[in-house]
Amino acid sequence: SAVVDVAAVDLGASSGRVMVGRVGPGRVALTEAHRFPNVPVRVGGTLHWDILRLWQGVVAGLRAAGPVTSVGVDSWAVDYGLLDATGALLGNPVHYRDARTDGVAERVEEHLGRERLYATTGLQRLPFNTLYQLVAAAGTPQLATADRLLLIPDLITYWLTGRLGAEVTNASTTQLYDLRRRAWATDLMAEAGVPAGLLPPLHPPGTRIGPVRPDLGLPGTPEVVAVGSHDTASAVVGVPAAGERFAYVSCGTWSLVGVELDAPVLTEASRRANFTNEAGVDGTVRYLRNVMGLWLLQESVRTWGDVDLPALLRQAAEQPAFRSVVDPDDPVFLPPGDMPARIADACRRVGEPVPDTPAATVRCVLDSLALAHRRAVRQAQELSGRSVDVVHVVGGGARNELLCQLTADACGLPVVAGPVEATALGNILVQARAAGAVGGDLAALRGLLRATQRLVRYEPRGDQAAWRAAQERMGGGGCASRC
Ligand code: LFR
């Protein structure tokens, strides 16, 4: 098999990028063709994604990438664009952090039954699941006129190729997907008032979608191939684990913390702990929990304005440990806005010392995130019966040395950090396999990453008793504020 060049379009909450991967036997090299900011826009009281600006970044990136065999698109989950019968976009996609879904999940659960919802979809309750967004939008002219709903990567794929479809890993985050039947949950949709036919036909990662439209004038007219279009699904492909006894933290704006399984866990304990069963590449199950993640730090930095983040992280490392801990998963942290003030309020509420400098706030965030990682890693093992002896940290957070070390210490397990670009790597490996440049299962793809990517190992330090005590302060339940 030959070496191929493929392009990964990876849209994240704060930036988008187009990466080119050169892949062949024993070989994986990644270069960045283009990176562009993703800046949400509030208009008429609603928070939107600036989707046309993102599209422009995608096209510019694919031009910069040069000739490639194929293109794969991934992004964050749950959000969507609506198309009319002619294929025109109806309005700007709404951001999952918008307040339109406030209180909706509770109403829908009452109507449809929370046990039944979990049994069918296996999904955790996040306020912004697509189902809740659609219920929030019920009765709007936009939804009434809509012919099709496309999740964000499927929308970009549609604009690239003219082909309509829904890739399953991302479809599984809608709460409209039946994980065991591997089909849209049509009964549930009918009862929730979601029009049948709104959701397009499903296809798995690896599916060849079609060539890019010639009028885009892209070099070499590549083919679009479906990848794990949910960024977290691609990131999990990009976890360089050996064997199955591993947990992962896909650490960026969110920390997605869990294990990879062959079958979903749909027990009552799992539902109560708000663990999710999302569809992974190759029929795997991503059994995980959303932890609020580096959003707490990113949004603090945005509030402070002009700060020197590397210096702040160095100062945070010198702060006393566990002075203040908060539960990162408290829903008060979800919307955009003054994060340091919300952290201070949360400390006040539970009687923790209020951090009085940016460095103290950063330390509070990182200690609290490490504790939340610990809680989720322990729960994932307990609830699934899968035990682990290593925690892989992938994504931008793998660069944060303090967070990686604290996560190792908190979990009492070694952390293997990297690759930072796990999502783009998972995206390109699935394309390279579809092109026949590499073969094998996920284990083989991961072996290729271990052989080619720079990884950093952190051994756990200190004593578990201190973390246990801090965990008590934060709340050990894992769903304290959500269920
Ligand atoms: C991470 C992610 C999470 C999803 C959240 C919202 O980028 O895709 O997996 O829960 O964004 O879509």
C-alpha cells in the first residue's frame, strides 16, 4: 500500500483547522494547512455559530492544503443547521451554550420518562442534547419550514459535496439515536414531536460520500470520506493506547473522560451517574462523562483580557494545593460570561476560601478538574467493570503539564499525555484506512500512533489520602448537581 495525503477539517469551539496527514505503513505525519478563529455571535438575544465564516475557513484551508486524496470533517456535537426543501440554510445554527434550552430537559424527561430515554439512547443528560434543542425550537417558523436537519460536520460535508447524510458517531449525541438498533429512534421522535424525515439517512465512519463540487475549484478534486465526525469519536481513535485497560481524557474546551467498550452500559446506576454511551468508530461504545474542562480556564482568561497564560500557569504550580475546590460540573459554569466571579461565588456557597488572585483561581480550576477527572475515571471503571492501569490525556490539555501531573496524582495512575492533535489524527487515520494506505482495527491504528507520535509520561506522586479528602469536599457522587 502506498502513502496518501488526506485532509482533516476539525472544527473546535474556539478555533477551526485544516490539517494534512501523510500516512502509510509505519508512517503518520501531520502538518497544519490553516487555522482560523471560531467566534460565536450573539444577535437578537441568541448565541449563534458564525457558520459562513467557518465555511470560509474550511475552503481557504483546503486550498492551502494542496492536492489530497480525500477530506474528512469533524466538529463538536449536538448542534445543527436546518435546510429548506431546496437545500438552503434556514438561519444560523444556534450555539449549544445558548439559554434557549434552560429547563427543557426536565420537561422532556417528565413527558418521555428519563429511564425510557436512557434505555433507548444511552445518552447522558446534557441540557443541550439535540432533542432538547428541537423541543425548545418547536413551533418556530424555521423548524416548521425545515426539510432536513444536518449536524455541523454533515452540513459542511453537504456544502462540499451536495450529499445529504448523518454520520453515526455524531448522530449518537442527538438523543434521537437508538444505540442498540443502530438506527434513528423513530418512536421517540414521534412522541417528542420531531417530524419524521427531518433526519437524513445514517452512514458509518469510513463511508465514501462523494467528490467535492468542481465549482469549489479545490486542487485535485478530492473525495469526501466520513470519519468519526463527532470530534470526540475521532479523538478516541487518536488515543495511543495498547490493549484495553485504559481510560482517556479528551481534554480541550471539555474533558471527555471514560473508557472504550464493546457494548453500552444502560444500568440505573449509570444513568444516575450521568454517564453516556456514545457511538465510536468501528462499532465501539464511548462510555464517558462530560467534565466542564478547560472552558473554566479559557473563559477566565477571556474575562481577564490580556494575560500571560504560561506565566500564570507557572504561578499556579507554586500555589498551595487544594486551597479551594469547586465542582466543575456545576451547571452555573456552562454559559459564557464572567468565570472568575462565578468560581468565587461557587467557593463562597460551599464555604471554600475565595481565590484572591488569578493564579489562585487557575490553581482552583486545575485542582478541581484533576479531581473531576479522578471521579469520572473511578466511576467509569466501577460502572462498566472495565479496570484500567493508565490514563491517556489527548488534545490541547496534553500540553498543560500541571494539569497532566495533577491528573496522574489524583487518579493514582500514570498519565500518558499526547498527541495534542488526537482528533485530527483520528480523522486522518480513518480516511487513510478507507483509501487502503493502512489496514487493521483500532488497535493497529493506535500502534501506528505509538510508533510515530511524541508522548510524555507522568507518574503519580503524593498520597491518595489528600486527594480523597479533597474529593469529599467537592462531592464524590459525580452527579451532585445534575441528577
Ligand atoms: C467536545 C464536544 C463534546 C460535546 C460537546 C458539545 O468538543 O464535542 O463531546 O459534548 O463538544 O457538542
